[in-house]
Amino acid sequence: RYAASAGAAKCDACDGVTQWQSMPGMSRCRTITVCSDEQYETEAPTATSDRACGSHAICSATQWETKAATTHRDRECKAHTTCASNQWEAVPAGTHNDRVCQRHTACTLTQWQARKAGAHHDRVCKDLTTCTDTEWETKAAGVANDRECRAHTVCIATQYETRSAGTHQDRTCLDHTVCTATQWEAKAAGTHHNRKCKQHTVCHRSEER
């Protein structure tokens, strides 16, 4: 800028805030650049240099913002964590947060897998059923199935046991033999054996002479 002083031209320096000039003594000042909303200041202005602006980084779909953009700082982005094959996504990836992965639960030898492990959910394990002393195993325990048990058959008073109950087999019962009117009980019925019946002896009259 020029200002008259005692008939001579005097040049005022640019303020370095809103104006600048590349060389001292220029006839006018230039307007200092204003960074846009998509930019940040990389170099501050001076009376002899303009403000320098840089474009803010834009995070991609596979990144999240770790540090927000400001007028004097660039945005910082970081790649989202990728879950491994033995992990599941506990917290989804977002624009402002990372993906959180957790290791899949591993079933123990006394458990079975009730729900298969997935990319977005954990494996669900349940304790294997244990058959009691009064039960037998009808279906063996597996990696993806529970053990199945059933109550042992109980022989009633009119039956006897032909096969004993076991951990992997049921008890077998049969009805006791019932002696007929022409038979007598040679051996009493028991819990583990059948009744034995024998025919009555038939007496014959002597022939008359």
C-alpha cells in the first residue's frame, strides 16, 4: 500500500494475517488464501508468504478415523482389524472405531457344540449329559450332539430279569410262567429266574377181575 508523506510515496508492509506480498516494495498486497472445509493449514502465512493448504485425507471403506481432521491438522486413518479364522467379530467395524475380534470358545472333552462357530458369533458349548445309575446310554456323545439317556426298564412282580441293566443296554424282562390247573409249581418264581411247573401225576384205577 502507498501512503503520501511530505510529498513522497511511502509503502506500508502487508500485515501477514489477511495480506502478503512476495517481495518487499510491491505496489499492492495479495489476499492470503483461506483453506476450505476440506483442507487444513500446512504452512502459516507471513507478510512475505501465503498460507499453504493441504487436502484432508479421506478414510476408505476398510479404514477408520483414529484422529479427527482440524483446521491445522490432517485426518488420520488406520486399516480395520481383520478377524482370523479362529475368531469372531464382537464389535463391527465403523467409520470411527476399529473392528473388535474375539477368539472362538473351544469346547472341552466334557462338552458338545450346541452352536457352530461363525464369523459374527461365538461357538456355543454345553455340558454333556451324564446318565445316572438307573439309566442307559441310547445315543453316544459326539462333537456336535449330546449324549442321550433312557431309564432302565423295571421288571414288575409278574416278571423276571433275563438280561441285567448296563450303562449301554437296557434290562430285559419276561413274564413268569403260570402253572395250569393240571400242573404244580416245582420251582417258585424269582426276580432272576422263571417259575417251573410240572404235570400232576394221574392215578389210574386197577382193572376189576
